[in-house]
Amino acid sequence: MSEVGAGRYAPTPSGDLHLGNLRTALLAWAFARSTGRRFLLRIEDLDRVRPGAEQRQLDDLAAIGLDWDGPVVRQSERLPHYEAAIERLTAAGLTYECYCTRREIQQAATAPHGPMGAYPGTCRTLTAQARDRLRTSGRPAALRLRAKATEFEVVDELHGIYRGPVDDLVLRRGDGVPAYNLAVVVDDAAQGIDQVVRGDDLLPSTPRQAYLATLLGLPVPRYAHVPLVLDANGNRLAKRDGAVTLADQRAFGNTVEQVVAALAASLDRSATSSSELLAHFDAGLLPWEPWILDVSGLLQRSRCP
Ligand code: GLU
């Protein structure tokens, strides 16, 4: 592990990054660079990959003025590392096979003492015979963590001490693909990432991830869960909102500089570019409410001098 810490941005290449994703990336970069950390990019391509999306995401991140250190890491190239972590947990008696379908999990009541929405533990106590019967029935098995905690605490730069549920989370899905919660923990540690800046929609998953890191003997990073960008109706920014990607904005006649200026100004009113944002970056002064973005307004504002 490197002595200098690192921050990262870890997009899923399922499509183009929208302005909300770009703003989170800008924040992750500014948090890392302003604290002397390296900044790494990791492509989370275990799932939902759209051909060509990765390259367009990298191009857009570079276009808004972000730079990163070292080669881009792809999760699809790191499968043995996830399996090694699964083997360690299994050797410690901390995993079990789960044959439940999604529907069965939804229908089952939440575990009596577990957090809301937690896996009810149906397969946790299967007898060897029952497990063998399910195995031979050909039902695909996911692998779950045999969690010994139901809650775990993390410290977040914005949210302070955050306590949240831990359950028997999936480590390897029924189709054999390592689960996001496992991969993210293994990769953050392997890449020496000690600062995780990402959208606050991921805050509820964070206690699970920190708990898993602890079980694997890995350091828990510092977290900063930043507010999402919302549309005028208060919903998470999405394609339906119109010109939400850099390519869309360009097609409407806005330059990248104008878009970056709007993103930077939403974080620091005096900043008009990524480098200006970084030059005066002070996490303590950032607005922590969601940025409500009227995409058509952004278009008009940046068109009118
Ligand atoms: N790949 C996830 C996403 O695109 C982000 C995961 C993370 O930052 O931990 O939403």
C-alpha cells in the first residue's frame, strides 16, 4: 500500500455520466487533490456494462478538467482478488450458501431482531441435508456473509457518526459474479484508498462495507457522502430530465467550459473552473443541500452572457 493516501471515483460504465455524476467526480477529485492524496479511477464493470460507455466516461472526466494517477483499474480484471477474499471469509466460517429467490426474500418477514429490509436469514440455518437437496435441484446459490453484527458505525465528513444496518449481505451472486459490496471493499483496500467521496445514496450501504472491511482485516477509509443533484421536481437527476450529459449540453450549443463553470459555481460561487474550485477548496464551506438543477435553466443561463 502506498504511503500517500488516495481518493477515487468509481463509475459503473452503464451509460454516459450525467451532470450529477460529473459533479460528484469533481468533488472526489477536489477532496483528494486538496489533501495531497492521489486520485484514482476504477471502472466498476462487473455488471450493467454498455459498450463504449467506459471510454466516453473517461473522456468526459478529462474534459471537465480532472486528472488521475496511474492506470485505470477495471473490476472485471480483478476477479481472483474477490475470490481470495471470499475464501478467507469461508475459511473463517463466515459465509453460507443462499438459495432464496428475490421473491422469496421479499415475501419473508424481516429477521426478528434484524434491521428493516435485511435478509431474513432463511438459508443461514439450513441443515446439511436440506442444502444438499437444494444443491442438486439445480437452483443457483448466492453466497452470503454470516454477519455477527446487526449494526455498524462509520464516520462521515458530512454526516458525522452514522450508524446503520448490517445484514447477511451477498458476497457472490447466484450467477457467480462478485457482489458490489465485496468488490468495493477489496478494491479500496488494494488501491490504498483512504478517502471515499461518493453520492449520499450510498451512505446506507456504508456500515455494511466498513463491517466487511473489518472482518477482512482491512482498513476502513474516511467517508464523505455528498448530496446528489436533483431535478426541479426533487427527483434524482436522470435521462428524462433532458440535456443531462456533457454530450447533450454540447449538442445544445453549450461549451464544456460553460458546463464546468456551472458545476464549479454550484460548489463555490466564486469558482468558474475545476482548477479554481481546487485552488480554494474547503470541504467545510461547501453547500451540503442537494443542488436543484433545472437543465433547461442551465442551458439558458449559460447561453445568455
Ligand atoms: N459504482 C458505483 C456507482 O457508479 C459507485 C460505487 C462507489 O463509489 O463506491 O454508483
